[in-house]
Amino acid sequence: MDEYSLGIMRALPVSAWLKDRRGKYVYLNAHAAKLFGVDAVGVTAHQLFTPETALELELADQRVVAAGAPVILPIWVTGTSASRAQFCIVKFPVELADDHFIGGLGIDITHFSPANWDASTFRQILDAITDMILVKGPRSKLRWANKAFLDGYGMSNEDLQGLIDAAFVEPDITAEYVKDDARVFATGRPLDIPEELMKLADGRVRTVHTVKSPIFDASGGVAMTVAVIRDTTERRHLELELRQAQKLESIGRLAAGVAHEINTPIQFIGDQATFAQEATTELLGLVAHYRTLVGKVEAGTATRADAEAARAAEADADLDQLTKHLPLAFVSIREGTRRVGSLVRAMKEFGHPDSSSKQPADLNTAIRNAVMVSTSEHKYVADVVLELGDLPEVTCVIGELNQVFLNLIVNAAHTISNVTAGTAGARGQILIKSRIDGDDAVVEIGDTGEGIAEEVQARIFEPFFTTKEIGRGTGQGLAISRSIVVDKHRGSLSFETELGRGTTFIVRIPWLPSVAAAAA
């Protein structure tokens, strides 16, 4: 350097330094030397700062070398003496005497951060927002939060600096946050998390909708993330109430058909029970004749006429027919009772309020229950074909997926009935398949109905949109089904359709092994 350059560097009221490509300091101006308090020439950041701070500085050096462009890095620096200060650091490539170095300027902005932000218009705007806003640096270190977040966590911005999370938050919740932060840093793309848990300082656990977005530095790298967190607990309660109401509405519409489905086996049970009662009476009368005959035989007074009387009683009772049909009557009674029991259990499962927590459940059983409950809708218009694969238990809210399957089966029956109406004996088919596809459990419910017209395909998941006549649908079924699958289970609900040939709805739910399966 010439004399003027050296003079300027020495006089700069900010820290300035030069590193070689291995990260060793080769020059520090007086301000930097005073800040470090040691002769730093020939050492690296790992010998001057805590491991976390040194790593963050080293990563910034690597970005300068890789991009050949400056990097601006706001950072809380913790020295080996545990003193903490916030700096705005500018790192930039330097070429001297055919060699390459990394230059740096550091400006202490501790007094301008976050305490002075309280008085700024920017800070007031962010504090006026009722959603929680949180800024994090690399490795999920907390940087700054607005008033809504600080109030919920019972902390100040000074308290949260450099932390990963508050001490009262369970490790598994924090681990999920860190994993999501890493995805944003790795991809440079926003991450929408429709539902996750957040524990507050007062012990309450809230359901929140979080959107995490990247903040880029001058070189285009992800320097920080900002999360906008909205408390959706009350909204979720209302949605659950709406889903339960829609479920009960569906069951209400099916009630007459379900009552008929129950009444048919009950009537058959009654008929068979009447036959069994009459047959038993006749058999008991025949037994009485036999006992009389046996008594006379034992007394030595039996005559041929007594034997003929017993034979006549057998003929009157039609013993051969009783022997053949009475056991079958009890089999029929048992089968009718089983069917009624199955219907009642299926109705109970559909009518029971949903649990808010996810539990391992059998999707194939849920599908069979949905088919049984909706029997009155499809039995006269379509044959239901089940091709259910071997599924592991899927971690889900099974009561809500019950409703999804019921909605799709009923919709399939309705569209088939529109095609078969007025054609004697005409029937369609509802084909239901289940399988595992990678990380997803997949359920397909297809019909041979009308198909969905192109002009309405974009609207079928809209709330209150329906193509059905009045009294046959409210337009809520598909909208609620999509909310359950996408928002609640982070899955997908799509469809394939061909006009005049039918539609197949495809439900995908991420498959997570149950605790028992994982332990095994």
C-alpha cells in the first residue's frame, strides 16, 4: 500500500482487516486491533471468537471467494471473552501483487439495534401487526421479533439474541422449526406451513399457520429468514365445528336410506325368528310324543298304535324340513344381526366428533365404513368394486378422512344416477383403490358418471359451488374435503376426468409409520 492508503486505513474509525484465502488475518487497522485486544495477525477467526460466530464468519468468507463479489453480513459477534456486539460487516475480494485476499470492514451498530428500532416508524409498523413476525439467521439463531411474538414468548429482543428457541418450548417442536428453517436456507424459496404447534410463555399450545421466507444478501445468498406466524387456533375450532356439522348433514341426508338398510335385515331377522319359534313349538310337541312313547316302552305297555301316533306327529311337524331349515334360520339371524351391528358401528364412527390429534389408523377400514354408510345412495345405481391394497397404518385424523371418502362416494353415486336415470336396469360402477406410492398413501375413487365439464373444473373445490340440483348438495363437500386433505394432512386432492366417461378423485396422504411399527 502507498503512504496515503496506509494513513487512511489507520485512521478509519471502523474496523478494517485483510485475510488470506486460508482465513488468516494478514493486516488489521488500529481500530480492529483495539477491538480484538490481541495481535491477530497470523491467526484465524476460530482463535478469536466463539465457534458459532467463527463459523458464520468463515461461511461468509467462502461466499466471497466463490462469488468473487462483496457480501454484507449483519451479525451478533460474541468474542472469547463473552462480550457481545452487533456489527454490519462487509467482506469483499482484494487482489494485491498477483495474490488474492479477503478484505473486511466492520461497523459496530449495537447502539442502533434493536433498542433504537423501537422509536422508528418501521418498528412501529411491524409492532402494530397482530401476526407474529420473527427473523432468524443461519442455524436458526433468533435475531429479531415484533411485539406480538415478544408478548407471546414473554421475552425482549435483547433476551432472544442468538437463541434457537425459548427454554420452555419442547425439543421436538424446536427440531421441527430448525428443519423447516434449513429447507428455506437450502432452497432459497418460501415455505408455507399450514399447521404447526407453537407453545407460548403462559403454557398454552396454539395452532399456527407459518410462512417462512428467505432474506438474501448482496451476493444472492440466503442471509436470514423471516417468518410470519398467524394464530389459527380459533379458526381451526370453527372449521372443526363446520366439518362436524357437514358430516352430520351428510348423515342426515342418508338417514332414510340407512334406516332402510337397517330395517331390511331387522325384518328378515324377525321373519326368521318367527319361523324358529314356530318350528321350536312343533319340535317340542314332537318331543312330548317321543317321551310318552319311551315311557310306555319302558313300562312294557307300548303298542304299534303308539308308534304310529309318533310317526303321525313327525309327519304333521314335517321333521325333514324342520331339520333342514331351522339351522339355516339361525345362520340368517346371526348374519342379519352382524349386518345391523356393522351399520351401527359405521354410523357411530361417522357421527362421533373428530379428535384433533393424529393417530395411526386403517384407511381400508375407513373406506369400507364409508361404502356401508352410503349404501342407500349407490346400491340401486352402481356396483362398488374394492381393490384395496395392503396399507400400513397411516398417521391421520381418521374421522375427517371418513368424511372425505363419504363425500367422494356419494358424489360418484349422484353423477352415475344422472347418467342411468330413465334407463331400466342400467348401472354404473364405483371403483375404489388404495395403495402405497413412495411416501404417500393413495386412495382413488372413480366413477362411470358424466365427467366434469371443462368450464367448471377450476371451480369444483370452491366453497358453496355445486352443479347439483337444490336439496342434493350444498357445495361444501369438496371444499371441506380439500381443506381436510391439504391443510390438515399436508396431502393433495386432485382429479382426472373425461366428459361422458367419468371422473376419478385421487387422495394422497403422506404416510408416517406408527410408533409401534417404527419400534418393531
